[in-house]
Amino acid sequence: MERKNQSSIGENSSDNSIVNGEMMVGEDRLSVSVIGLGNMGSVLAETFIKAGFPTTVWNRSAVKAAPLIAMGAVHADTIGDAISASTFVITCLTTYDATIQAMEPAGVGMAGRTLVSLNSGTPAGARKMAAWATGHGARFLDGAVKNVPAAVGKPDTLLYYSGDKATFDEYETTLKVLGGDTVYLGKEPDLAKLYEFAVGGTLLPALLGFFQGAALIKARGMQASSLVPYSIKWLEMIGSVLPSFAEEIDAGDYTKPASSVGIFHESIAYDLEIGEETNIDVTWHAPMHDLLRRAVASGHRDHSIASLVELLRKSERVG
């Protein structure tokens, strides 16, 4: 574990040894404060506690801290107390505005500390949060947990961060406690949220596709669970073609399609027919059908389905 909290680590302690900047067996752990104890925040705190980190927690509703206190966490009565307890502070509140509003009364206490935000929000919100943190003398990293709360702390769980590179390097070992697949995206503080939206945009459409499939299977009196292995294989296939689609988009060349817009356009009638036949609501397809029709009208019928990105783009600058 990294040697960051000199107030809790003796400079000449014979029980501690340092290799490549990491504290080895027998070390005192970095103190961590976790602010916000919703589903994700509670698991973040629990993960640090189980890893042996002295952990202070705060939540507007103090009752949520009870299970963590039973595990060994210290409950701070105020956000100011939580900030004072640790030089490494993680926030996991609902939005950036809510985070700033909650922390503003204790903002002066952030000077010299490191703030890591893992809450929801937009790139603009991340930039606002970064300005607030650095304006109060703190170092700042924004991050995103790209998995469900139950996956926090596992070796293959993905989290990515953006912001000050030196800060990330200093605390990388600590951050990896939350997930082994820990990635630094770049110095711009809004990159984590930009990628969160860019990657997360696939979630609801993919889930709706599965839910529609489950409704179709149930309409025939079969179990949705019978669909799972085939859906997984289908999602794996989709994953396998993403690199070639990305190459087409980066090159701006859609003239050698493996799957054309026209093929998807012709399937519109089948989407509507299956809905009628099985009494399933397929109206959620309407915006996608509209996009396909506009693509054909724009001359993309024989182009790769990846050319739809050209209809989605309104400007070069996102976020």
C-alpha cells in the first residue's frame, strides 16, 4: 500500500518496508473517507474496510452508516469531520451539483487533500466539480465504476479515471482496491464521464433487446432463462465486430460493408410484424427505424451500418 498519510505512518517504523513506493506487509494503511452511502458508496466503503484501510464515512441519512460501523468504519457527524479525518476523500453522491452543495460548507477543509468523485453526471458536471475542488486547494480525479456494486473490488472490474496524472500515479495502488482493471484516460478532468456516456449508451438498448426477446419467449409459454446462453453468444459476436466498425468510423470509409444499412432497413417490416404476431410492444424501435430511413434517404443504403454515426454527429466537439 502506498505511503501517503505521514500522520499515520512512522518515518522510521521497523514494521514497515517500502518497495517501489508501496507499503508491504505490516504497514499502516492510508486513511480513506467515503462521502455518500447509497448502493455504490456503501460498497466502496465496505471494500476499503475489508482491505484494511481506516475508513471514515458520512451520509445525510446516518442510519445507512450502521452496517459499516459494525464492520469497523468511523462515522463522521459532518462532512467537515469526514474531510478532516483523511487526506484521501471519495464522493459518491447522486450528482455533481449535489456533491458541491453538500461539501461547500466544508470546502475550506479540502486544501491539501485529494478528492476522487465517483458519482453520476455529465462531462460538464465533471469540469465544474474539478474547478470547485482545485479552487479549494484540492487535487482532483474523476472516475466511473463500469460495473454493478457487487463487482467492486474484483480483479476484473473496470474503473477509469481522468484528471491530474501525478495524483493518479500516486494513488493508483489504492484505487485498484476498488477494481483490478483500473485505467487512466487522460489529464482532462471530464474524460471519465465522456467515456462513461460513450460506453454506457449501449446498455439500455441492449437490455431492451433482451427484454423484448424474453417477452417473445414468454408469449410462447417458455422460460426467459432458456434465452440467456444464446443471448450471451450474440453479445459476444457483437463485441467481436466492434473493432472493424471503429476502424470504418475513424477512417470515414463505409464503402466495404460487412452489414449494410439496407439490410437493417429491410428488417423494419419484420420488427413490426413480430410485434403484431405476438402482441409485443415494439414501439421502442421507432427512433431506430427513423434513423435507418433517414440514412437511406441520405444515400447510405449500400454503406456499412457504421455510417449511422454520421447521422448522429452534430458537431466535432462533444461534451
